[in-house]
Amino acid sequence: MPCRAMSKSKVNFICDRCGTESPQWHGKCRSCGEWNTLVEFRVPDGPPAAARRASAGAPVAAAEVEIGVQPRVACGVEELDRVLGGGLVLGSLVLLTGDPGIGKSTLLLQAASSFAASHGTCLYVSGEESLSQMAIRGRRLRALSPDLLLLAETEAEAIVRQVEQIRPRLLLIDSIQAMYSSSLTSLPGTVSQVRDCAARLFSLAKDLSLPTFLVGHVTKEGSLAGPRVLEHMVDVVLSMEGDRHSGYRLLRSVKNRFGSTDELGLFQMTDKGLDGVPDASAALLAERRAGTSGSSVAPTLEGTRPLLVEIQALVTRAAPHLPPRRSVTGLDFGRTCLILAVLEKRAGLPLAAEDVFVNVPGGIRIAEPATDLSLAVSVASSHQDSPVPADMACVGEVGLTGEIRAVPRLERRLAELARRGFRRCLIPVAPRVPAPQHLETVPVEDLSTAFRAAFSS
Ligand code: TYD
Ligand code: MG
């Protein structure tokens, strides 16, 4: 009779809908109430690999813990390396998420090829495309380094065997939802499968100090398909966004155990793959029609990276007997409605019978309130059909009483404006910061003062 202490793993059950574990099988999940969703799941004995590594000996005073420098390797795709915090940490598991067709496979194939060219063997495993499809894409991207190995495989155990044999320097799995483990009876893409496959790849990455990328699909609702545990398990979560119709793709770090999470990478999709855009402000303002009403420029900050964006507004008379329309692309809808309400109440701008359309060109989404003033100025500019001077920008958060409030790191934003040739910027009254050469700063305390300054000339 097998001794319990010697058994390799114990059997558990996991709900394929909500991911809840249970020691026994039930017809109905006790957490989400769904029927027939529990599948068998083998849990290896002992704590997970990361916990084993972390539990080495007695507690140590926080101040005395030696902080080793994490060795990093650059992929060679500059924008990706920057978002990662200066390259890949050895043994790290990086999840890349994004809508279908946004460019995840393209980015990873480019990264794999350039990594292989400088560091040696890379194994790119696709569960979604055949070898020839991958090779066609590789040729198109000119990303076929001789050390880049392609594998069409979906079984996690087979991938682990290949990795142990080949010992690549980088592993890429496209996608985690296409993989399955033969120890489970459920279908690929289900919660139990995604979780089990990710756990195997996590152990492999840590045991072999092998940096690993996982592609993760997002659902129609925008959340990661599969259990939330995937986001907890990995070291880094990167998200790729952008408007599929505009060429720009943004890469953000949502979680990073080894670096900052507010770095931003900007790419442009071309017919030869993704090109990094080092001067993002120039690219985003390239098509701006300066001197037209309904447009102003805001210096935003994404992590440490200043980014000049144009905020466009179009205010037109609403159709009679219909509620006025509000359409917002690139900014937060709720925040935009709030600014429109403040404009109506505090600056006397009658918008209740007007349709208002707001857009940030380039497919960029900006979430910081520092763009409030620029939005307010663009709406006022379109409403009264008077343009803002082409060399003027605006920055500031708008409060509910119409006051212009401080924004973080104003100096960096002003420096970027000066670098791009702007001559004037409306700013909050406090705190006072020195203006860069050739840029005049105009402190404005509320919306009315801001409009007088913006539309006086
Ligand atoms: P892909 O990397 O397959 O997206 P994902 O893996 O996120 O689903 O990219 C898909 C789109 O990118 C596809 O519609 C075609 C376009 N594309 C280019 O425009 N240029 C290129 O060089 C490549 C490879 C793809
Ligand atoms: Mg893909």
C-alpha cells in the first residue's frame, strides 16, 4: 500500500469557471454555483518553488538584508527593455497581454530574434500558429536569427522536456491559453489548465534561471482570460494597447517585481513589424493642424517619460428633441463629463444643448488629471470657434470649483514643451517652478483666467 508521506502529489478539484479549489468533487461549485465545472487537479507535495527558495533559514532584520543586483539581459528591442526596467531578469516570468491582433506575437518574435542574435538559443513555442506561419512572419519581420528555434506544441510536459534538452536562454510561450497539461482532463484555455501550465512554466523558469514570456489573451470585457492567479504568479505583467486602426502601439507595465510600473513604450506598426518610437511627442503631434479651434496640447507624464499629446474637442449643436451626445476617445469618460459640468457651472459655458466629441489622436489613452485644463481649453475653443495660439500648451488639474490645481513633476513637462519649441504654457499658480529658457509660463488660478489668457491674442 503506498505510504501517504511518500506520495508525489495529492488530488484536489478546481472549478473551471471561478478557479475555487475544493478537496472533494461536487456536482455544483460551492463558490460560483455553476454545475459540472469541477475538474481533477494534482497538487505537488510541498510548498511552491518560490516559497522553498524564500524560506531559507531564520528571519533577518530588514535593514541587514543584503540586496543583490538582479542580473538582467537586454532583449535588444529598446522600448521593450525600457518597460521591463532595463532588460529581462534571469528566471523571471513575464506575461504579455492585449487584444487579439494588437501585435503581441509580432513583438515577441522580434524580441526573440534580437535576443538570440546576441545571447544564443531562444525557443519560441506557438500553440496557435503552424511552423510555416511563424516562419513567414519571421521572414516578413527579418527576424530569423539562426539561434531562434521555433516549436509548434501545446502540451506543457512536452515543452518542459524540450527546454530541459535544448537549454535555451529565453523561452516564449504563445499563448498560455493554447497550452494544456495531460495531467488534467479539462480543455485548453480553462481556468484549471491555464493555472497548471503557468505553474509548470513558473517552476521551470525559476529552476533553470530561464527568462520566460507568456502571451495571455484578454476577453471581450478586457480582463485576462483565465484565473487571476496568473497575474499573481508571474513577476511582470505587460499590457499592449492601441487603436488597431492607428499605427501606434503602447506597451505599459502593469506589474513589475523588479522595476517601476509606470514606464511606457511606444511602437509603430509597419509592414515590417513594430518600430520603436523614441521621440514620442514629435510623432504624436506630427499631424496636428495648429491654429484650428478645438485643439490644444497637454504635456502628460507616463512614468518618467514626458509625452506631449493633442486634445481635440468638437462642440456642435445637438439635434432638436434628442439628448446631447458625449463621445470620448482617449480620455476617461466620467472625468470628461465632470469637466464639462464644471465648465457649465463655473465658467458659464452653455453645453447642455450641445453635442461634445473629445479625442486624443494616435490611439493613446491618457488617465491623468493633468490634462483637465487642456480639455477645458479645447472645449471652450471649439464652442466659441477661436483657436488657441499654436505655440501654447496647457497643464493643470481642474477642481470642482473651477480652480486650477497643481500637477506632479511640472518641471519635466515644461522641459519637454521647450524641447519641442513651445513658447507659452498655462500652468497652476502653485507650486512655483523655474521656467525653461524660451518658454513663458502663465500661472492661472481658475478657468476664467485661463480662458482670458488662452483667447486674448
Ligand atoms: P499579431 O502579432 O499577430 O497580433 P497578436 O499576436 O496580438 O494577436 O499582429 C497582428 C496584426 O499586425 C495583423 O493584423 C497584421 C499586423 N502586422 C503588420 O501590420 N505588420 C507586420 O509586420 C506584422 C507581422 C503584422
Ligand atoms: Mg498572436
